[in-house]
Amino acid sequence: MTARRGSILLIDDEEKILKALGRALRDAGHEVIECSNPRSGQKLLAERPIDLVIVDNVMPQLSGLELIREYVGSTPEGERAQILMMTAHATVESALEAMKLGALDYLQKPFEIDELLVVVRRALDHQRLRTEYGYLRSERDERFDNYGIVGSSRAIQEIIARAERVAETKSTVLITGETGTGKELIARAIHNRSAQRDMPLIRVNCAAIPEALLESELFGHVRGAFTGAATSKKGKFALADGGTIFLDEIGTMSPALQSKLLRVLQEREFEPLGAERTERVDLRVIAATNRDVRQMVAEGRFQEDLFYRLNVIPIVLPPLRERREDIPALVDHFVRKHAQRTGRRVERVDEGARAALRQYDWPGNVRELENTIERAVVLSSGPVLTPRDVSVIGAVAQQSSGLPSLKLRPNIEWVEKETIRRALDASRGIKKEAAELMGISQRALSYYLAKYRIE
């Protein structure tokens, strides 16, 4: 098992001990900040995210117990570092007091380095579990608040109301909207509100599965149906029986598969590849696409009968630029979400950054906004996000101030990075499709991914 690494603030007024412990912790792979002044240590705790603070008890100006008491009293539990106290004058009383205040453990000087490393590893494991628990709890809370759909604009409230009405039936739904507008979120909201919510919701990204394999993924196959089919396999329709199947990027489906899907919608039955038996299913179908399906029908690239079978209940998601009033709520939501997930202490977004976020057109919609906020949170240097914390905000802020950056190389690099990120978002991470969208080879894309360290 890989050892847990973390950021550690080490506070001790004895320089020799401070240096020796700092060296040992760095050798174990941790990021260590050494501080010989407890007041300076307090300031560091307030300014940057820390996983673990190790503090000596007896120090001038401020004792370890006093520092712990003030830190715990001023920091919400979910945002605190784990605390270890060191003391050369350990008593049961001081140890109990430290534990009552919130310290996880204490170390009595002198102690062995191996003992320190064991206690540190345990403390970092506790911190990781606390961070994950907080993230899962926040996800749960958001899930029950309009099913995780954030926004108070009239357009979003009407979509939520329609989704709730549709959920009471088993009608087929077609969700359309640009990439990143939240089509899957609406599908989940419909399923979670339905009478079938205890049954599975099976998601299929039709664009991410090669055409030769998509039929088998959807309908399953029997052993020997094709080369490599060593065992029988259930398809997604069979797995979703009794629940909901969500067919994302339906506009990429081939004409042959469109015909088979039409039969499933009409008859609620299909045959697995290579099978002679017919299987029946009872489920709801929700489809989604970022393409203009009506135009595809007119061009003969999408079956008209299938379109009408899918479009029983249409839900059209507006792009983010058409509901800018929702941007502040979305920003606050994503800041909380990613600060909790990453353990970063980010409390708010300043007005300059908020103004820049509202002005930007967000071609990647809510997904691009979330990615932008996540990067800003991860790369933030303090508790307040500013226009400097993220490239897209900085670019917009420069434009809005009338003082655009005239440095050629940074601008070119920013455009290249943003283009790559948007292409990967649009292709859901499929490098071949991302390269095609940008008009470059996969080898060139690999070069840029390595150049900018984009995963």
C-alpha cells in the first residue's frame, strides 16, 4: 500500500529538533513547513491548507495547548488540520487536555523517528478519511437539494418542474443542449424522482464506445457470437430492466443500430448478438445529444421514426451564457465542492473574479465553469480566489480592464491549453476524437498533453 503523503506544519522553538524532524519527514515524502515561532505558525494555519500540524507544548509567547485552543476555536471542524502535540513534560492532564481540544495524539520527548512516522501516517489517514467523508456528505446534501441542479433562474426552475412531472410516468425523454449543460444531471434527477429509483440507472455513452462494440454493449451477446466472445454477456438494456437506461450522445449512433433501437422502443424487446431467443424489458429510455437531431433527420442521418419515438418528452437545456444569473450560485457551489474534496481552505471568490466569471461566455457551459473553479481551488495560494488564480478569469479580467496582455508567448500558450481542455471535454476524454476536433494528429495531441501536463 502506498504511504499517505501530506502537508505538515512543524512548530517548535528548538531549532535543532525542528531541523531534525523536518528532515526526517521530508525523507518520508511529506511537504514540511518548519516554524520556530508559534504566532507565525498561527498565521500560516490561517493562510494555507495544512493536513497536519505538529506543535511543541512548551514555547515562549504561546504554549502548544493555547495554540491548539485558539486554532480549534476559530476553525470549523471540517476545515481543520489534524493535530499532534509534542512535550518533554508530559502528564496525563496535559495529554487529556490536548485530546479534548481536538488533538489526535501526543508524543513525549524524546521519541524515536520511527515512532513519529507511524503517528504521522495514522494522522494523515484520519485526515484523508475526514476529507472524503465531508465530500460525500456534501454530495449527499446537494443530491437532495433539487437533485444537485444548481440555479434559481426561471429557465432552470421550469426544467426542474418538468423533470418532476415526467418522473411520475415512464415516458421516453429526449434531453438536448450544448456540451456541458448538465444533460446527465437531468437524467439522474428524473430517475431519482421516479417510482423506479430503487432500480438501476444504466448510463451508456454512445460516442465513447466503438461502433463495432456498441451493439454488444447495448444488447449483449452469447458465447461464440463473434471472435473473442469467450463467454456470454448481458447488455445494458438487460441490466437496466425495471429501471432506466440513459443513452448519451445518441446522435452518434449508426443507422443500423438506430433501427434496432427503434424496435426496442416500439416493442420493448431485442435479441442479444448470436442468440435465437428474444428478451423483453420494462424500462424507461432517456436519450441525450448535443446535436441538432431535427437537422440530422432532414439530412437523412437520423431516422425520423426513431426521433419521434425518442422525442416524446423534450427537455432543452439552455447554455450558461443564456442564464448568467445562475453563475454566482454555481461558482459558490463548485468552490464548496472542490474545497471539500481537495481539503483546500478556500472561503470565497472576490468581486473582481466574480465579475469576470459573469462576463465570460462559457462555450463549455457548466462543465467548463466547474473545471475552471476546480483549477482555481487547487492552485489557490490563499482563502480568497482572485482573477490571478485561474487563466480564463485572468484573460477576461484583462479584457474588461482595457489593459490586455501583449505578451505573445503566454497568450499563445493559454489559447493552446484552453483549446485542448475544451476538445477533451467535448470528446469526454477520447483522444482520437479530441485530435479530430482540433484538426491535428493524435501524435501532436500527445505532444501538447505532455508539454502542458494535461491529464
